[in-house]
Amino acid sequence: MFRQASRLLARTLRAGARPLSTDLPAAPTPDSAFIESWKKVIPNIEPPKTPSHFMQPRPATPSSLPSKMTVNFVLPYASELSAKEVLR
């Protein structure tokens, strides 16, 4: 297993860095062509909704760190800290 670790690590580094989750594109808009064709075939039933219809957009990422941050520390059966503000 350790003999293959260096090879796997080298292959991972060669593949390039994966984009961070903040680099994702905006949520896709509903396909108007699909909705139009749906209305032609089944005019009395609304088009199906996808999970993206129910998701709330992400809040904007601040450009700098705030002076205080809210921390939640939860254990399996207890909440040690709940919405505690700490200095950075």
C-alpha cells in the first residue's frame, strides 16, 4: 500500500487542482424550450420541478474576515457551544 502511495500522490498532483466550491457557476435557469414543449404536449399539468427550484441561493461571500465569528460546536448528544461569538 505504501509503495503505491507516492504514485497515487504524483498522479493526483499532475491532474491539477480541482476548483473550490466557491468557483461553481450560478444555479441553472429552467430550460425554456423544455417548458414550451411540455406545455404543448401536456397543457393542463405544470412542468416538473427540479431540486434547484427548492434551493435558496447562497449568500454573498464577504471580501474580508469579520472581526467576530459565530461558532457552533456540537457533539452527538449535546451542544457545547451554540451561536457563540468569538474574536478572530
